[in-house]
Amino acid sequence: MSRNLAKDIAEGGRGRFRQRAKSSKDWKGAGEALFIATCYAEGIEGVGQDTEEAAIWYRRASIAGSSEAHVHLGAAYGAGNGVIQSWKTAVEWFGKSAAQENASAQYVLATCYSSGKGVTKDESKALALYRLAAAHHDSGNPEAYASVCCAQNALGDCYNHSTHGVTRNNIHAMEVYLEAAESNSGPALMNCFEHYLNGTCGFQRDFILAIKYLRDAAVQEHGNALHLIQNIVCESRVCMACGKPKATRKCARCCKYRYCNASCQMVAWKHPIASHKLRCQGAHSPRGNQDASPFTSRACSSGANLESTFMAE
């Protein structure tokens, strides 16, 4: 991207921007064309939002060989943004990107084959694509991060519920869920929470670990995780070791966690993975304030505040 072209964009000269982009060599590069498409798609850098113009530039970036542009163009056809809506065409573009080993395209294409959207339903192809997308977990590509996590979680669901032609395998499902949870995948974190809570899918029941994964999901602001942990800690006042409600004993250091008795507190204190000793926020909660709540009205409003006040490890 030349400085002059970037200056034209920043100044908001839409006519000049379009004329210069078409007349210069800049747009011929996939990266530059993709940047221009993003400007139009999101209405940034002084360019007004225009989905039709964005689709044009995504197509130019695709012609130049950008696998990411293939994905965006496929998404545009899927949603009908700037082009005539067509899932069949969307799948074609997703397929081109997937052939270039783009994890996002592989995952989206897998969901298309799984649901039969724009293509004949084929669960075996969907499974193969889920596996390909999940295999990018160690690629270090931040753009593929979310799709890789979703693919891992989808694989776990396949093994857990015996779908897509695979035999139920709780051990394999557990391994995939835990691997996805390590990447802070919201759905995987919630799956780990539910399985540790209920002792299902090969997980040994462990309320302390269940709460750990629920807290992590709340930090990611996933689904109803924040509401659940508010209910558990603030309203139901459950024992943070065994899960029984109406626990009366509080941690003397942080005044946040509750326990049934000293035995439960010791279990939580010495837990090998999620020890309360390692995250006890006693330094931030005066002992005299026995009614101190881990949630303030401000903390309950966002995951960022929540992480700083209660979720910090």
C-alpha cells in the first residue's frame, strides 16, 4: 500500500481513492486489494461503507490469489452483501480457499457440508474438513484462531455424540475439548465446565475444575457463563469445593469463596490444578469486610472488569 493511496483514504477522497486505486499498480497486489475491500466493507479510513464496492475489491484480491479474500467473498455471497445471495457460489469460494489450507474456510465449508447449505449434505466430508481445520492449532496464525477453536470443539461434539460417522469415543472427545479449552474457546470452556460438573464424557467429576472453566468462559464473555457464575457465587452461595448450596464458611483471606467446612476449604486450597491458594485475592479484599462480594455492579457489566476483580489467576 503506497503512502499516497493511504493518504487519499485517510482524507476521505472517495473519488480520488477509487481512481487512484484503479490506475495505480497498488490494487494488483492481493494484500492491497484486500485492504481496500476491508475499508469499503467496514467504512473505515475515511471511506464510506459500501458492500457492493467491497465485493468488487474482494473479487480483485481473490483473482490476485488471496485465500482470505476467497473467504470474505464467500461470506458476502452467503449473506447477500453487495452481491446476489447464493450459497452455492459461496461454497465455491470457500472451497477455493480451503484448497489453499485456509483454516477459516475449511471450518466454514465443513459446516456447509454438515448442514447441506449450498451443497449436498455429506457428513464424512464435513468431518474431514473439521479435522483439517483443527490441525492448524499450532500454526500460530491469529486470523485462523477462532475457526481452529470452533473446529476442535466441533470434533469433540462428533466424538461425544457419535455423529458424522464416527464411533463414540469419550476419551478422544475429552482430549479435543481440553485442547480447545486451552485456546480459550468459549464453547469448549463451557463443555469442560458441564462435563466436569456432571462427570460425563470421560471427565471425572470435579466441581473446582468446573468452576475454573466457567470462570474462564465468563472472562471470554461467552453465552451465559457470567450469569451462571454470578448465580453460583453471589446468589446460591455454593461451596466452591463440593457444589452444595448455602455454604456459610468464607475464605478468611479473600472473603469471596464459600465452603461447607474446613475440609472442603482444604480440598480447594490444595487442589493440584485449580488451587484457591494460587488465586486468592486476599490482598485486594480487607479481612474486615466480611460482606465483600467478588462482583461489583461495574464488574458484572463486562468481562474485562470481571477478569481484573475476580477471575485473575
